[in-house]
Amino acid sequence: MTAIHPSAILIFAAIVLSSLVITYWAHRRSKSVKGFYAAGGNITPMQNGIAISGDFLSAASFLGTIAVFYGMGDDGLIYAVGAAAGWPIVLCLVAERLRNLGRYTFSDVVSYRLEETPIRLFTAVSTLCVTGAYLIAQMVGGATLIAALFGLSYASAIACFGVLMVFYVVIGGMTATTWIQIIKATLLVLVALVMVALAVGFYGGPLPMIDAAAASSTGPTGHMRATGLLPDGFSAVSLALAFTLGPVGLPHILMRFFTVRDGISARRSLSIAALIIAVFQMLMVLLGYAAMALLSGDARFTRDDGTLVGGLNMATLHLAEALGGPPLLGAVSAASFATILAVVAGLTLAAASAVSHDLYRHVFARGTANDQREVRISKISAAVIGLISVLLGLAFEHQNIAFLATLPLVIAASVNCPILLLALYWKGLTTRGAVTGGTLGLLFSVVPIILSKKVWVDTLGRPEAIFPYEYPTVLALAAAIGGAVLVSHFDRSGRADRERAAFAAQRRRSIGLG
């Protein structure tokens, strides 16, 4: 990539400055627990819908999907289409009932009729695993952008990014996070529209552009680049399940349902978010093909062996420079950075709330915690989580962002999603069943991911992968559901009987009758 033009840095600085102003404004509104976690419940459905789309449209959506298209051709469609697949399930099955039952986190819902202490312990651990995996992808993307824009080393860039993300959460809470998401989502869609218009205009239409992308293939058959994203059926089905069920279990998305007035508002928010996400992913498909067509063989952006300068994660930035020069590069860099910063703020807030609200208030300090102390614990947790995220981001520097961002979807689909849906819809779920099933799902998702080639070999440097597949969702989801159902079915304790009897009252409240 050529030297960065001053206009690019000015656009980037304007985005960062505006987000700092929002954070300062939101600070006065984030002193109470409800203000810090849920923005006081005063966000409108339209605002919340845009913010939800902003929470989900992350570095993987913008940087990672285009990188997959450039590196693997049509396999990029899996990420682009898959990202929109799970939202109808969230809309129809979860949004309204979750808002009617909970206050700040999805743990409130799962523990509504089950025993609080073991449920909150389990859900806090699963939340930290999901948000931690998601944060790695965002940290890698954010550091890559800062390093490219200002000529810093990757380590220095990720340290700067970590400081910014902690500042937004600690000072502004959910109010600042929401408005940063709204601005970021709007900016991201506009930038994508401009890039698509320029790319399509350059080729005279989308079909000629796709034909040019096919012609750019280096494969011997003349078709799209050799694929290999999903080398086997097990991984393909696992990834499909992760995309479909993952959004149901993402803690930072579920928290957003508590920022609106009622369950109907939560459902309206999801409708808006689903539409925005679907439109954006259509734009990503076109930009993926544009990257294949424009960047292949361009000496400004590729090495002699055909690989991209800076790695696959730089494909979006190279495409912006090819289409619009330094000004568009600056706008795309700013939009990408705002995207990542807003997402990590939401993730960090969700992780911090798991520590302060679920663990501290309801497990360790039962009956003795107050609101001020809980908010203080949450802010301290955010700082610690930021430090850990920086260290993990350093370890995963060279991994593709899109791959990294699918890992939390695997965990969410295998752990949070089945337990949440069973808690909402199955009378027979008991505390023992939920904890057993959730723990099995967590073990069978996290451990195989660590033992897979992308982590065990590519990141940790081991000679051979122990788990042979890319994604373990099929195995982990079966373990979670099987464990929860079997243990609940054979649980004949008095507590289990009371939990089953409490389902009727929970259902009435979840549909707005209680």
C-alpha cells in the first residue's frame, strides 16, 4: 500500500474525535446500573436496530469476508450469506421473550426459574468464552488498521487500540456504545455503497465485474480460485449451524434487547437490524468479486508470488485505494476502525457485565452488593479484559479475521443458544440439566477449536492437529442438547419439580401476560 495521504488521516481522526465527544456526553448518563448496562432503557427501536446491526457487522463482515473472497473465491459466499442466516431465528424465538423476562444480561432469563448461583456461574463463563474469542478477531483487525495507517508496529498499534476500547466502555457505558454503533453502522453502509458504485461503474455492471473476477483466477481450469475453506462435510455442516444458531447466543447482541422499553420494541429492533445486515452482506458479495478482479496481478498491492502486501486482511483497504485513491482509503480505514472499536466496546461491556452483574452481585456478594460498587467492579473488569485481549491479539496476529470471528459463533451456537432456547420453551429443563448440557457444549466446542489446525498448528506451532475438522459445532451442539435433556429427564429432585412447576408463570410473563 502506498504512503497514506493526509486526507486519510484527517478522516480517521475525525471519526475517533467524534466518538470521544459522544463518550464524554454519555458519561453523565451512565452512573447508575441501568444507565451503564442498558442506557436507562430509553433507546428507540430504530436506534436499537441500527445499533444491533452495528454490533454484528464487525471486522469479519467488512475486512474478513472480502479477504476470504480474494483468497478462496466463491467460498466467500459462505461467510456473506451465512452472516444473515440466523437473524430470523432470533427475531421469531428470542427477542420479545428475552426482553420480557430479563433486566441486563441473558443470565437473568436462564436463571428466572432455575437456581441462580450455578446458572450464573455457567453463563458467566460461557459469556467470557464467547466475548473473548470475538475480541481476538476485532483486536487483530483494529491493530492491522492502525499499523497500516500510521506506520506503527503491530504491537504498538494493538496497545493503542486496547487503551481506546477500555476508555469507551469505562467512561461511556451502554449509552456511548449505542451511539457509536449507530454512527458506525451508518458510515459503514454508506462507505460500502460508494465502493460498490465505483466498482460496478468501472466494469459497466455487476455481471462484467464477476466475469472479470472469474478471469483473474490462477487455477488451471479457468474457474474461480481453488476453494478449500470447508474441506469436509462435517466442517461445512458445523459452520452452517454456527451461522444459523450463533446469533441467538451472542451475549453482546442479547444485551441490546434490554435497552428498549418493552418486548415489542425489542422485536421491532431485530426487524430493522436483520434488514440492514442482509443488505450489507449483499454489498460484501459484490465487493468480494471486485477485490478479486481489481487486485489480482496489480503490482501496487501484490507480491511476485501473487499474495497480497500486508496479508489477506488488507484486501479491503487495497480495494479502497484502487477504487478511490487516498480519500476513499481514509474513509474506509475510518469506517473499519469505527466498526471494530464499536464492536469491541459492546463485547467488553458484555464481558464486564458477566463479571460484575452475574458473578460479583449474584454469586459472590449475594445481598451485600450495591449499584455503585457493581458499576465500579464492571469498570475494573473492563480494564482487565482489555489487557487480556491485547495479549491474545498479539498471539493471533497472522490469522484471518473471518476465521477468528466464526469461533465465537461456534461457541454461542453450541452453548448459549441451546440452553437459552430450552429455558424459554421446554418445561422439563432443570438446573442440573442446564449446567450439565452447557458445560458439555462448552468443553466440546472450546477444546476441539484449540486442538484444530488453525490454532494448534498455525498459531501454537505444533506439528500436527489433534482435532481433524475446522469447526466442531455438530459435536458440541449434540453434547449440549443431549446432556441437558437426559440429565433433566432423570432429575427427580424436589428442586427439579419446583422448577418444572414454575414454567407456566415464566411463560405467561415471557409473552407479556404476567
